[in-house]
Amino acid sequence: MLSLSPSRASDLVARFAGLPVLVVGDIMLDRFIVGRVTRMSPEAPVPVVQFQSEYFLLGGAANVAHNIAALGGRPSLIGLVGADEAARKVRAELAAAGLGVDGLVEDRDRPTTEKVRVVTERHQQVARIDYEREADASGEVERAIVDRVTRLGRGAKALMVSDYLKGTVTRDVVRALTRRASLSGERSSVPLIIDPKIPHLDFYAGATLVTPNHHEAETATHRRIRTDDDAREAGRDFRRRAQCDAVLITRGDQGMWVSEDGAEGSIPAVARDVADVTGAGDTVAATLALALAAGATLTEAAILANHAAGIVVGKFGPATVSRDELRAALNV
């Protein structure tokens, strides 16, 4: 079982302040329509939701960037939006969170990815409507993303990819990121972390760290993961398959499994009341990127990310974790 001393944890979290991190990936707008359910519809066996309120949250790569900012880092965000009202709302939410919009690339042929959730006042989800186009970016749009990687990636201490298969992350975009990571002569000097989707697995060759969840790791390796021994073999297979330096498998209530040369082991889940796991992977990704940028080993970064995830699952919807919250969870 892997561990991290309180003094080392405190030192790493203190180093988060002002660290520049480039986040590239699929930007989403999460819209919540909140209402009260008092009866079933006479037209169909569905509840009637009496509207009470609505609100918006940043999702996907935008939530990763928001978490980095909440933890004290300085994120730059690159991703696609459409020419629509949802894009205007994304820009407004980014501005409200103190995040820049220079990295937004407009694609008039697709909608801004928006997930509309109808929920009760007790946060029970009734329905979800997705507005999206999954085709990978190409042509001028893809070139615009690559251009922003080149421009906004200068000086970044970590590069983070948040891939939701919504078009931003293409083979050429990842190649531009691996080039940016290796400009100083050694790939590992600027870590490239990828929160993956398995259909794009062949894109990720050369990454420092890939972070599949339990099901993604099973799909990629054709292995069932039930025990630590299963996770060990799946981690090794995943590294070979993705041609990456290291793998962190997130296993829900089973914690995490770290796999890299010279370090393998489990990190137990932090026991907390779970309200909602939406966006927990974004918080893990943000914390990993900042910790690696701060000089943490993969094991140290994973332990910090595990505690951050334990905090955010106690909140509803895509949420952020502050440095003070993380320090409190670590007792430092």
C-alpha cells in the first residue's frame, strides 16, 4: 500500500500556487433544471416536474481547468464551442470563474456540448438531454486547436488532456502536445497527462500518464479487474497497449492502482458519503496535473488526487476542491 507523509503532502500542495497548466479537451456546459415532482403524467408513465430553478456549471475540460484554478494553479484552456447560446454561456461561466477564453475554438458546424439534466429538489435525476457532435475536428478547426496548443503551451509546467470523444482531441492535437512536452529535450520534463477514451487509445503514445477508469482499463486490456493482482496485470498491459510511461487506474470504491516502472501498488479509497460522482474524474485529473507540475512522484500525485476525489464526490454535479479543503482532508 502506497503512502505519503503529512509534511511532504503539505509542501506539495503549497507549491500548487501559480503553476501554469495547459488543459486541452472537450468543453461542456452542464445545465440543471430543478423542479418538484408531485404526480405522474396522465399522458405517459413519467413524472411531471414543476419547474423551480435552473443553473449552469462548467463540465468536461472546463471543469478540469476550474479545479486547477480552485487549487491555486493557473490554467489555460483549449477546446471547441459552437456558434450558439450555450457557447455564450460557457464564456460567461469561464469569466465568472476567472478563466480565460483565448483558447476557445469556434466550430460553426457543431453545437457546444451541453448536458441538460432535469433533477428534483433532492438532486434525484429524472432525465438528461445531450446536445453534441462526436466527430473529430478536422481541417481549419483542427489546425486552429494545434495553433493554440503551440501558442498557449509555452511555459506550461504540465499538459492535461481531457478526452470525452466530443471532437477536440485528435491524433494531430496529441502529437502537438507531445512535441510541446519534449521541447526541453526530455519527455518527462513536462508531464503530459491524459484522461482517456478507449477508441482514441492509439492517439496517446508518448504520454507521461494515462488515467483510465476501471471499465476503460478492462476494455483496453480484455481483462476482468477484481483484485489487486488483476489490476497489476491490467496496468502493465495498458501501458504496453497505450505506449505510455505510466497508468493510474481509478477503481471507484476500490481506490486506485498505480503502475509505472519501479512503482506499483494500490491506494485505498477515502471513505466519505457519496452524493454524486459526476466530475470526480475531472478533479482527479486536475490534482494529478498540478502535483506532477509541483515535482511530485506519480505515487504522491495519485494520493493527493485520491483525497481530492474523496471531497468532490460529497458535492452535487461537477464541482471543485480548494487547497484549504484538500489540506483539511490530508490533515496538514
